[in-house]
Amino acid sequence: MMGRVFLLVIASLLIFGCSSSGGSTKCYKKQEYQGAKPGPRVRVPNDMQPLPREERLDVPYGETQTEPFPKSEPCLVDPPVY
């Protein structure tokens, strides 16, 4: 009997704990990565040779979402409803 009660309590915590974790509110708050700035280039240690310029991988910088989404827009974290 105690085993069933224990399993019922654990199952309830898992079900209700996951559903009350905030859901889609996370895209309406400013995230840590939205304030990120480019850092310095990687330095090659003295005992190694850097790659030739034509073999380097250049990471393009694009526009970033620096502000949280307005509450009137859908949250992209949640999947769309079908």
C-alpha cells in the first residue's frame, strides 16, 4: 500500500512539476546570451604554427535578438499547435 502511495506522489510531482516550470515565459525575459559580445581571437601557443589564412574558418556575424520578444508575439521556444 505504501509503495503505491509513494509511486503516486512521485508521478504527481513529475507531471505537475514539469508543467509548472514556466513554459513559454522564458522567451519574454532577457536571456544571458542576448548580452554577449564577440571575444578576442583564439591565440595559437608558441610551440604551434597557426593555420594559413585560406584554411581558417571565418564565422560570420549576423544580427542577434538582443531584446526579449514582446508578449504579443508567439514564443519560438514552444512548438506550434497543429
